[in-house]
Amino acid sequence: MSRKHPRPSLPAKQLAIAWQSASLLLGYPDEGLVALLPMVRGASQDLPSGLGETLRAVVVHIESTPLVELQADYVETFDTRRRNSLFMTYFAHGDTRKRGVALLRFKQTYLRSGYVIDADSEHGGELPDHLCMVLEFGATVDQDLGWGLLLDHRAGLELLHMSLRDAGSPWAGAVEAVTSTLPTLRGDEMDAVRRLAAEGPPEEEVGLTPYATPGFDPGPAVPGAAPSGPQPLPMPTLLSPGGR
């Protein structure tokens, strides 16, 4: 990263639980997610009380809402409102040419850990800056690099939280769980959040060259470490069936 980041205050295991839980809860609600909710609830008991309660409130909402209703609300929340984007580079760059360079940086960060995204995995069809993918990467692959990605895009993450909270969205709690693991905002960071809240993401440019979902090219990310092929981001053992 371009600057030295403060270190997390939570122990590594709790940080992994919080991030992986939020990653799951912010995913598209389907039967697979519903099946994982008891695991998320159980894992949240190992977190500080306020953080665990925030995640469990999202679990309760998902469990108590018909799946069709959840899916419609999810699409309305995240796919139709610019300030609710789950793509971290969108807040800084919108649909502009600069966003392609920012997406490449995410790809390169993942490769530094020797990981590529399996196209057949849950997140394989997403761009590398999707919040669920960033959180899963930080929870299961490289916590330091995931931490840096979140802090580098802190303003967008805070705007997402503010927008969901102000709309009374049940998914606000999952994003709040993530922001609560990060350091207290400093003066310049608060200024960046205020500017983004006032202006919103940049408007799209005309004549953009479309960018498809970047492939995660296999190749050595560190000397002597060359993945033999696409490596799926695994579920951490602390959230895996039988891991508790």
C-alpha cells in the first residue's frame, strides 16, 4: 500500500469471523445463504457483544423474511442506487476510465498472495472490488492486504453504510459490522467522506471502453510461489461446517 496503515484492534481470529460473516450476509440472498445462517450466528458469539449483536440482527431479518421478498429488496437496494454500490472503486471513480486502473490494482493485490479467483466459485463472476470478495479475501487469504484494501476505500465504505442506514435498510448492519472493525476516522478521512456524501460517485463518461470481469491470471505472486491453476477463496475453518 502507498501509506502505512494502522493495525487492527481486533485479534486476527475475530477479524476473520466479522469479515467473513459480513461477506456472507451481504451476498445475494438464496437458499445457500439461508443454510449458512446458523453457522454465522454461532460464530458471532465469539465476537465482542456489540459487533456480534449487529451481525445477528441481520441474520434474524434474513431468517424471518420470505426469500422472494428478500431478493427483490436486495436488487432494489444494491442494483438501482448509486450510493449503495457494493463495488468499492465505483465510489471514487464511477463508470470512468480511471476505474479500470483501480480494478487492476485489486487484481494485482490478490495475485500478491498467490491467489486467483475460481470462475466457478461463488464470487467468480464478480469484479475484484466487490465488497463481498474483498472481505472474503481478507478473512481467508491475506488479512493484511484485505485490511489495506478496505482502508484505501474507506470513504466509499462509509458512504455505503450511511446510505443504507439512512434508508433503514436491514443490510446496514452488515456494513456497520465491517466499519466497526476499522480505526476511528481521522480529520482528513472525515473530510473525504463528507465530500463524497455531498457529491456522490463521479458521473459516467461517454464512450467508455467496456471492461469485462477481469480474469485473475495465474502467475507467481511472490518469488517461488506459482499457483498451479485457479484457487478458490476457501471458507475459513472457523466458519466451516464442523469447524465449531
